[in-house]
Amino acid sequence: MVNFRRLFLNYLLPILCGLLIAFLVKTFLFTLINVDGNSMFPNLKNSEKVSVVKILKPTHDSVIIFDAHGIDSKAINKDTYYVKRVIGMPGDKITYTKSGKLFINGKLKKQSYISKTQQKSGTLNPINTENTGFTLAKLAKNEHWNKQVSTIPNNYYFVMGDNRVISNDSRYWGLVPKDKIMGVVKVPFWDKNKSAIN
């Protein structure tokens, strides 16, 4: 009995505590994931490992991970996660001009994380609006979103991939509910694209 107690206190208890702490950290604080696909290229690459911090709240330009099942009709499997950048927050009005400029609530927003080509033709050509640009209301109507919106409602976000010419994102299927967001992506300080992600 004494030997078992010593074994439990010296070996089993620390292992169980370590497993519990690891479970709590992964469940509530952060986890590591592999990026699958090139929709965030060149800032995130296919198979790149990144951290997802679950306690951070998304802000403009944050890169997030979210469960796309039930948002995008192409995400037919449960636990299909997308990595995208937050462009619009609750309460925002978005205007994207034919010259590739992004205005949020009437103010010009820099898009320094992507090239001028991605800002213009990469963003506009895939949805055939290069000559006119878009607003939320125009996208909702032209792309047949479930909701007709002109302002992003509470607890919803408008997201796009950085590699917009191939990215399947809010332009096509609409807004991301807050409760679908797993967390905010972070990369290590030595990553050359840290300023575009972090």
C-alpha cells in the first residue's frame, strides 16, 4: 500500500496533472494546426504550422480559423476549417472600388499584406466585378447569400483570403458567425511574414 501511494504521488499524479493541463490549454487557450491549401499565400503556405490562440478576439486584419460547415455549401464535412483574414467587423459598411481600394465605413483601409495585383484583379476578377467594385449589398444580391445585408450585423464577420484570385471566401457565401470562429492565427517571431499575420 505504501509503495502504491509513493508510486502514485511520485509518478502517476504528475503525469495526470500534466495531461489535464495539456487538455485545458488545447481546449481553451491555443492549439497548433497545419494550413491546408494556398488561399492565404504568400503570407501562409500550404502545410505551414501555425498557432491558433483561442482567447484572442478578432480585429480588422486578424487571420482567423473557423468552422466552415454550414457557412459554405462546399464544406460538406463537419469540422472543415478555413483560414481567412478579417476584413469587416460587426457594424462595418464595406466598399471595394474598381481600382482595388478598400473603404470601411468611408475610410480608406490599407491592404499592405497583399500585392497591388491581388488588391485589384485578384479580388475583383473572380467575381466578375472588375469594372464596378462591390459593396456588401451588391455581393449579397449577386452571389445569392442567405442574408441581404448592407452593414455587417452583430456577431458576424466578412473574411477574405490573401490569395484572392483562388480564395473561396465571404465574397461568395457571406458572413462568418462569431460562434464558428476557433481563434486567431499567430506565427513565431522569426517568421518572415509575421507582420502580415500577427
